[in-house]
Amino acid sequence: MKLKIAVLPGDGIGPEIMRQGVAVTDSIAAKFGHEIEYREAICGAHAIEMVGDPFPDETYRICKEADAVLFAAVGDTKFDNDPTAKVRPEQGLLAMRKKLGLFANIRPVQTFKCLLHNSPLRPELVDGADFVCIRELTGGMYFGEKYQDNDKAYDTNYYTRPEIERIMHVGFAYARRRRRHLTVVDKANVLASSRLWRQVAKEMESAYPDVNVDYMFVDNAAMRMITEPTFFDVMVTENTFGDILTDEGSCISGSMGLLPSASTGESTPVFEPVHGSWPQAKGQNVANPMAQILSAAMMFEHFDLKAEGALIRRAVDAALDANVRTPEIQVEGGAHYGTSDVGAWIVDYINNVRL
């Protein structure tokens, strides 16, 4: 297969982890006989410094013309510490999602046997947890009408029936491919937008009689994720709730550096780790590249290249089992491996494994 991939390293640790993601992608392409053409583009704080726009038109064009986008992270402390900044790196991420029509964010949450001890939750609670959060990505407060002055501010949590229907179809489809259990997360006891979500979801149930659907308020869902994460199979929710809950999910796996994601919709899909840019660690060769590498696995699987994705996952599992890990998940007394060391080990595993 021939693939055109847009590469957006972004800010902070982004370029470091992206190098490993691309290296693993190249090793898989060579192993399976695929041809990949890369186009790199700027975004985030780097793009603001270069051209004053966190998602320039040229970057959009490169993404639009690609078959897929490998994205790392955006963000910089100088913007985090300046609430008056009119242009921010995160605006580039939102612009990319909106312009490409990426309304569905798929974030798998899973555990790794060798890392159960790394979760702040008891191992018996997280063992076997394996679920997917489907987050609506282009509506809600992040994109609704906004206002701010010195005395008041508001963000409008705006949703329409078509927006809800299309993300619910994605949720139902994922549930059908898994354990046929879908949890709709909302706040219908308080929010009008959530009541519309629940109304539309209930109306759609009859079209998916083979899927068991339950409904849960977001505060209860947050508690249930911590007390009984194995309850969930597929969770579907709105933009803000999904952002918060999926970060909470990183506590289950033991590290945000292990969680990939995919954003799909009307145009070029984007594959990225769920973590941020961690600018404090920039250039220190300590960032975990596994979420970026697993995002590449999700990219191959998106194109129905299942063996390719499976081999990446197998290589990551092998690295974890061999204690080839960056410091935040390394066992006590384990050898030191930097970002590039972990990536090189995984590439070497892929190159040498017999299919």
C-alpha cells in the first residue's frame, strides 16, 4: 500500500517522540512492503513563532492532501502562564479538528500486566480493564459561543441533533465490534444539552437491538471508572466530559505515555498520543514514546492493516516485559532507557521478528 502521511511534531517533547513514531512506521512499512511518503508541517507554539498562526493554511493543505496525519503535541509554558494571550498553541489543535471535520475521538484505555503496580489504583481493580471512550470532538463548549470581560465570562455548550446522531453511530459501531455494551455519559439531570443527548441516544437504541445500552451521569461515571473500571466496554460522551474522563483513564493504565488515540470524521484522520507537550522535559530524552508508537499502530489498523498494527503492539508489549522503559514507568533498579533507546529497541524487535 502507498500512504501519504502528514507529520506534525508540534511542541515540547513532540519532535522527540515523533522521531520514534516515524522510525517504527518505517520499519513496519519495510517489513510488509508498503511505500510511505511523509510531509512535515508546523503547528502549535512553533508555528506561532514562525508565522503567527498555530495551524497555518499550508499545514492545513498538507493535512488535507494526506491519507493520515501523525500528530504529537502542542503547548508551551509561556502561553500557559499568560491568560491574556490572544493566540494560543491549543487553538491550532482545535482548528485542525474543526477544519478536517474530525468529530469522533477514539481513546482506548487498557492495562498491561507488567504495569498493574504502576497504577495508583489497586491491581485487583484495574486488572482486565479494557474499554474505549468515544469523545465528540468538534462541538460543545470548546466551539460554542464565548465571551469574557473583567467581570464575567461564558462558554456555550451547544449541540445539534445531527452532531449527536453521528457520534452515537460511531459509539454503537464500536460496541458491536467489541462486547456490545455501550455507556452514554451525560449530565441530563442538570444540563439541557445533556437531555438532548439522552433523548437522541434513546431514540437510536431500537436501530441497534444487539447492543446493551446504559446511561450514566458524568460524576457517577468518573467515580465508576475508579472503583470498577472493568464495568466499561465502550463509552460515548460530549467534548468536555470526554476530555476529562479520558485523562482520568490514564490512571488506570499507569501512565499517560501509554495511551494513543485516533480522531476521525469527514476528512484526513489524525493519530496522536493523548498526553500533552511536557515542555519541561524538552530535549532531555526522557519522554515515553510508546503512546506515539501505538498511535502509529492505530493508523495502520484504520487502513485495515491489522497484522501491521498487531506487530507494533507486540513489540511494545515485548519492550515493557523486557523492562525497556523510560524512567516514569521503569521498575526500581531497572536500567535507564531514554526516548530514543526505547524507540530503537522496538524498531530492532520489528526488524528481527519472524512473521
